[in-house]
Amino acid sequence: MRLLAVVAGLCLVTGGMVLLPSWLERVLPDQGDQLYVYYLPPGAPDPPAPDLTWPILGAVLVGIGLVCGGAALLWLVFRRISRLR
């Protein structure tokens, strides 16, 4: 149970740190940034898509942390209930 709680804490903290920059970019946009409109000539390749590697990794880590934390809490609740009987 302690191992699950430690894994949950580490995953939640690490995932939160990974997700924080992209979240802050969306919530607090830079006032100096201007929206650019790209006009591509016919037949030109598409512009590169944004790199989503870090936000996806952060979301996976937060998900693992939530699952491990929920399992640790359920373990604790069932252990307390079994002691009452």
C-alpha cells in the first residue's frame, strides 16, 4: 500500500510539472504574441503540427498517479472495514 501511495505521489507531482507549462500557455497567453494566418500556395506541404509528446506524457503520468492513489485509498478503506469486523 505504501508503494502504491509513493508511486501515486511521484506520478502526480511529475505529471503536474510536465503539464504545467502547456497549461499556463493556454490560461495566460503572452500579450505580445499575435495570431498568424498562414496562406499556403496550392500543393505546398502542411505546416508542422505542434509537438504533443510532453502533454501526452504528463497526462499519462497524472492518470497513473490517480489510479495508484485510488487503489491505495481503496486498500486503506477495505483494511479499516476488515478491522471493524
